[in-house]
Amino acid sequence: MPSLSSAFRPGPLPAIMAIINRTPDSFYDKGATFSDDAALARIDRVVEQGATILDIGGVKAGPGEFVSAAEEIDRVVPMIAAAHRRHPDVAISVDTWRTEVARAAVEAGASLINDTWAGVDSELVELAGEKKAGYVCSHTGGQRPRTRPHRVRYDDVVAAVIAETSALAERAVDCGVPEDKVLIDPTHDFGKNTYHGLELLRRIDEIVATGWPVLMALSNKDFVGETTGREVDQRVAGTLAATAHAAAHGVAAFRVHQVSDTVDVTRMMAAIAGEVAPLRAQRGLI
């Protein structure tokens, strides 16, 4: 199994976590990878494009048809096993808030649990510690799974995110999760409005300064759409602008739909900072 720490700390470049939706109703791709063949084709494609983590999920984040734990397992676990066989050197993450799903996923080859609902199942982080899997510590402001925020308020959203994700990160380590396999995610749109999402980016230095590697899931989200006035299929430019800002301020990993574009953005930001060299430099040199 690949080293997860190397997967999300690959030198000067952020890790790229590719989204693999095993749902018929995902907000962005509308079920484009619900079939096995389509999911496997996307897995092969994003690995070729430079993804270092595959994030496989089986339940839409927002409201929708109920999905049982058994159905979620059927959707994600065989695909995790297949992805692990095809790409044994690529880290695999399972996007779930349920302990029973995560247990089956880790046994099938996942090395990271992406708990986007902030420990609502208190046994999930304990499982991560038991299995020595990585764990993503999210912030939802107490929101229940698959619900939308309504008139949410914070005295200081950044302080709330830092306090809650840091506390969960410390609990993860206490439960046995290796410290170098813990990430924190401000979790844009979950329990937050668009102003909150922008403030998290504006003050990202404060979150990075916690010392925990920061994962950001910005891809085509509502805060991007509301800021730019764009519908969900027209948010790539806004997403990449936010990604460039976050990458320049030390974010360690990005969960994305557009892998190739994100790889280019993060490499360009690192090259401007002098952290990586151009892949090909000929102009004026030969």
C-alpha cells in the first residue's frame, strides 16, 4: 500500500485528490461515473493526469434519496478494490461518515478516511486509529449529514474552523492515527454561506499556521457559483482562481473534479515561487 503521507506531501507541489463519484445524482457530474466502466475509465484518466489520491464516495453530500450503509458499501468497496489493483502506488480515500463503510473500504485498500461530516459518527475516528489509516478532520458547524445550511452564523468562522478541526485532529492522534496522516479541511459550503467561504480563503494563512496539513475541497462549489454568478457547469475558472490563491498560501491538498487543470495551476504557482523548475525550458536558451 502506498505511503499516504507521501501522497499528500509530494515535495513542493500540493497533492491532488481526484473525485470519483459512485452516485447517480452527484451535484456536479450528475452520475457520470456511476457505472463501473465509467468510474474505472475516470480512475485511469486522472491517475495519468497526475492525481496522487483517489477519493471514492457513494452518497451525495446534499439532500436526496436515502442510501443505506449496505448500498453505500456496494457502491464504493468493489471500486476501491479495483482501483487498488489497477494503481497500487496511488493512495485511495473513502468519502464517508459511516464506520461500517469505512471499515470495509480500508480492508479493500483505502488508506485515508475522508470524514466530511466532522465526526458525527464518533467511532469513525477510532476505526482510523485502529487501522492506522489517515483521517480528514472536517468542520460543519454541527450540521447533520446531507443537510443544507440555513442562516448560519459564527462570531468568527475562521476561529471556529481552527478550534474544531484542531480538536478533532488531536483526538485522531490520541486514537492512534499516525500524526503524519491527519489533515484538516475547512469544508467550504458545509454549514457555511458564501461570505464564510470567502473569509476562509482570505485568512487561509491562519489555518495553515496550525501546522496540520490543510485539504481544501473548492471544486465547483456553491460559494464559487454565488461569487461569480455562474451555474454549476460554469465554475471552473472561479474554482481555479481560488485554488491558485490557496496553493500560494500553503494548502497541502486539493479535492477536485478537474485534475489536469488543477495540476497546471499548482505547478505554475510553485514555479512562480521558485519551488519547482519548468518541465521544459527552451525559449531563448537554445
